[in-house]
Amino acid sequence: MVRIEPIRLGEWTAVGVEVQLPKTTLLAVTAGGGYIMCGALDVGLLNTQLRDRQIVAGRAVGVRTLEQLLEAPLESVTESAEKIGIHAGMKGEEAVRRMAAAASGT
């Protein structure tokens, strides 16, 4: 099953995606030009083999719901995320807000 949910964060609306697969659930929240995701995200791959794409993303581990993804501290982030002030340890919600703000120029 796939669930897509609008998530209101102040003046921005992010999009939450939950994909239920056998024995796991993939979670992602996107806003602006980036996204946060559950532990399935390979930040190392994004920083090395896909570096030229300058993907703004963060990874949280041990989360099982979209709400937990937004509340959890990010375990790792891409170099492009760091350039807009997102860092490991930051809560997912704050990272998504910064992605939205960066994309809107505010």
C-alpha cells in the first residue's frame, strides 16, 4: 500500500510518502528541493556516485511512521544539505522547513 499525505509546516506544505513493503516500510517527506527519508536512504551514495546531482537529503534511522520521521534527529545528511544549514542531529521537521525555505528564497 502507498499513502501520500500533505504535511502542513507553518507556511509550507510538505508531502509525506509511506510505502508498505514486505517486512519494511519506506518513509519520505519532501519539501522544496529536498527530502528526508528513513534508514533505507544511502547518503554515502548520494555524496559520491551522485554528487553531481547536488541532492539535498537527510536520513533518520529507527523510524516507523511519518510522524516519527519528522521528530527524529537526522543520523546523516548530504553535503548539499549541509550547504543550506541542515546537519546531523537536527530534527527532521526542522530540516524539511529549511529545505522549503531554501527553495522559496526565504
